[in-house]
Amino acid sequence: NAGVTQTPKFRVLKTGQSMTLLCAQDMNHEYMYWYRQDPGMGLRLIHYSVGEGTTAKGEVPDGYNVSRLKKQNFLLGLESAAPSQTSVYFCASRKLAGDIYEQYFGPGTRLTVT
Amino acid sequence: AQTVTQSQPEMSVQEAETVTLSCTYDTSESDYYLFWYKQPPSRQMILVIRQEAYKQQNATENRFSVNFQKAAKSFSLKISDSQLGDAAMYFCAYRIARSSNTGKLIFGQGTTLQVKP
């Protein structure tokens, strides 16, 4: 049981390049989330998904797109990277039933856009 | 809109001493959950402790305890007998408890805790 995994762990992009971050969970969780972490701002929600085939915008969705084609995977895409997207990205997942369940976080991806 | 505020960017404590990290939040909801997460240098987010708003009793997990003041919208974390391994960034987080809610967390800005030997 690997929990939540993220690929890659580090990436450097040039402005205007595109990339996809992959999040995978093996806990059969319905809910999945993408957050970004910036100094002095905590973690902020980018997009989330309440089930396979569904996605929704979070607090800071501009410049990102997501897809949830399979229940266990949640992809975060940057179509044209900007320096403002330099950040650490975290994926998380949670069970559907019952609000007492916590979110499980992946190890994070450090992205630098030059 | 719900907000979470951690007003202490950095704190330090001597090993074996006690330290308290502050967190305040703003919400119009009556039922919600509050969490403290620890983020060590490895970046992994680790759940330290959680509190259900409908429970009056403060949550405790070994050396970690909270002081939950619902009326004041305050949720502080006390770490007793601090250890070097407690050095990390700590985040306070909030989540609405309604079953229709999507479960998204709202985080504070974080407090970096230094433990001095």
C-alpha cells in the first residue's frame, strides 16, 4: 500500500513550457485534491475532484487544468508555465463516506519555472 | 468565507520545554473540524491532531494537545517535552463538517518551530 504518490518529485521548466504532474492513490479514495504551497501563504487549493470523471475549481485555478479519467489518478497540467507557478505542489486524497476521514498527502513536487 | 490565521511565522523552544502555537479562524459554520499538520524538512504532511467542533473536550495525542476555544475561534497547539524531531513547519487547517462538503482544507500560513538542544 503506497498511499499517495506524486511524479515527478522535482522539475525545472522554462517559461512557456508545458508539463503534467501525476498523482496516484491506491486507497480507493473518491476525493482528490491539488494544492500549491508558497512561503507565507500555507497551502491553497488549485482544483479538486469528487469522483472519476469530475473536477472542480478551487481557490487558485488560473493557469492549471486537471483530469480524473481513472479513479486512482488525478493529473495537474500546466499548459504554458509562468514564473508565478514556481511552487511546491501537493496532491491529497480522501474517502467519500464520512466526514471524519482525514486527507492523505503525497510527498510533494517542487516545480521551478525560470 | 472561511479563513485561518497563524500569526507566529517562527517560534523556538528549548528541548524538553513546552511551546504553544497559535491559530485563529473565522467561520459562520457551527460544525467543522480543525487540524494541526506537521511538515518536516522531508515536505511530507503529517497529521498531528484533530478536533471536532461539537466536542467540548480538547483533543490530546501523547505530547500534543490543543486548546480549543470555540467562542473565541481559537485553536492552539501545545507541544510538551519538546524533542529535536518536533522541529518542523506546523499548519493549522479547517474543514466544514457538512456531508455535502467537498472536504477541502483551508490552511493557515504556517509556523516554523525550531527546537534548541
